[in-house]
Amino acid sequence: MLTIGDTFPEFDLTACVSLKSGEEFSRITHKSYAADWKVYFAWPMDFTFVCPTEITAFGRLNEEFGDRDAQILGFSLDSEYVHHAWRRAHEDLRDLPFPMLADTRRELCTALGILGSDGLPMRATFLVDPTDVIRFAMVTAGSVGRNPKEVLRVLDALQTDELCPCNWSRGEDTLDPVALLAGA
């Protein structure tokens, strides 16, 4: 699996971006949000149980990620049409504010190294800076949902470009190594 310091792979995928007639689908590439941080997260498959809880939790934080110049991009192996059908069928997904990418050829999941032994994407999350360098990578067991608030907290910490202690939150003091060494 790709990890911190690796370059996020190039991709060109179709995404479900809306339920509005004529605006349902869009092409998204690795260059689509070039100036932004990207929050990529994969889920095993549509029409499952844990996945919509995570997807909607990311959706509820979309504005906060946007305030930090970060674009959320979710993906699975399902087609854009399956994503669309799931959004129509699942009340909590109908107004989803970010693209659901369709990695139907498994190219992105393969390049990331996140396909599990069952052939499905692992529950992986990547924070990628505007230069396409992975700055955070996390995978949880398929039965365990992610915490999007923790992903947001890590993004905040990364964007300080400073040392952040355990459980640090936005607005709190960061660590000053010079002061720490002087006090030692």
C-alpha cells in the first residue's frame, strides 16, 4: 500500500456528482483539484451497512474540509450508475456534497495497493497535499468505520507545518522544540 511520502497515483474516472437530471456524472482526474488538499477514501462496496455511515459523516464535514481548501473524494469499484442508484435509494446519501468516483477497472485501487484478499478495496483513507504527496494514510478493518473528525483533525495538524502533540486540536498550541530543549 502507498503511504506517507509517496505520490498519489494519476487517475481519470467517472463520478456520480448529483441526482439532478443531466448533471449526474462528471469526469474527475488527479488534476481536477490540483490546488487543493485532497481527502481520498475508499469503501468496499455500495449497498452495504458500515459504508453509508462513513460517507454521510464525511458529507456532514464537507464544509469544514472546504474551509481548509480540502476536497473530499470517495471511491469504490462500483460504477457511477450503481453510485447513482445507491444515492437515490439511501436517504442519507441523496444530498452528498462530494463526488463518488467509480474505479470500475480497479486501476486506482491497484495503484494504491488497497485491494484486499477478497478483491475489494480496503477501508483506506489518504490525505494528499496540493503537490500530490500522501501526508496521511490509514486503513481500518472492513467491520470498523472511520472517524472523519479525526481525519479533519489530522488535516488541521498537517496544515500547521509544526509539531503537534497527541490529541492536538485546531487552535491549540503546537510544540516548540527549541523551548522544549531549553527546558530539558
